[in-house]
Amino acid sequence: MTAIAIFVKTPGLSPVKTRLAASIGEEDAIEIYQQCAAAVLSAARVADIGPVYLALAESASVAVDYWQEAERTIQQGSGNLGQRMAHVMSILVDRHGSGLLLGADAPQLDSAQLQRAARWLESERPRCAIGPARDGGFWTVGSNHKVPLERWTRVAYSRPDTLEQFVQSLGNETEWLQLRTLTDLDTVTDLAPLSKELQRLRHPLPTQQSILKAILHFKDKSSSPET
């Protein structure tokens, strides 16, 4: 069984999509972030590979209340991104045998990709799965074993070579599966490629259809001469 943890930040408690907000405004950025998270959650549930958690960045009870649509929540813990991912992955592996970590900014993911990763991780040999992002990072990472903390923390994240660093850091002793490359939504320039990837989905979920409409609206709005 492969559990999924979707990393989210709670609007009002943590800043979300600040670079996108600089172009389309904070209110619209929050709205689009909420729809992205809903689409990722839907795709994770449809994949039906194991329990689906929302990994909350905040420990406050109001954060749990905010994400009421989630059946399960887990705390990301403290520290930098590497520390938090290591913490959550360790819990998933302990509880369920393997885990997949997802961000909330790739709503165009296909549940078939998650199913493919889960099949790969059903092995007694150490295995990892990675979903490259077009900005040089990754939209998912999966593992069927615990990876030492220092291998997560010695990576420089949010860089064009993050994916390369990450795979090298986790080591050659694990077998790797590379999934489809997707666009993460970070800035207004990501709206166009993301909308194209959503339009290429063969069987888009209702939440993915909704986020596509929202992205097309904001893309048009951001390119308007008035803005």
C-alpha cells in the first residue's frame, strides 16, 4: 500500500503563492491555490492506491478546520523543506510501507501516474519514484524505504538543478522510476503551459475542469492592458 501526503499551506496562517500574487493579486492567488489543492486531492483519491493525507504546514487547530474536506491530516513538522519531507515520508513508510509526497501546485497530474508509482514501489528492493517539474524541481517523490535525513537536507531546493541534486543525494543504491514531467504553478508565466497540460488530460476530473477555467480567466486577466 502506498499512502499519499499532499503538502499544503493554510491561507491566513501562511503566505501562499506570493510570486503569483504579485501579478494577479493576493485574493485571486489564494482562490487559485485552493482550487489547485482541491484538484490534487481529487486526483489522489481517484488513484485509490492507499490513504490520502493533507500534510499541514501549521500546527494550529484552525488549520485542521480550514481543510475540512480532508479525511486525514498530518503535520509537516518544523525545519526546512528537506527536513519536513523526510519527516512526513518516514511516517508514511512506517504506517503504510511506502509513500508519495505531492505539492498542491500541479493540478494537472493524472491519477494513472500515481498508480504507476505505487506499482513500482511494491518491491522488497529499495525504490524511489520522482516526477520532474519543468522548473528543475519535482512535483512528487515516492519511496518504499526510509532515506537518511542528511540526504534530504543537503539538497538546495527551489533551484534549476534541484532535481539533479536530489537524485544524486538520495544515492545510487536505490532504483528509480521517473514519471511524467509537469509544470508547477509558481508564477504568472506558468499559467499558459499549465492550461495546455490540463487541456491534454483525456479524462479530466470536475475539479480539474474548474481549475482550468480559473487559470484561463486569470491568464486573460494578467495579460489585459489594464493590468
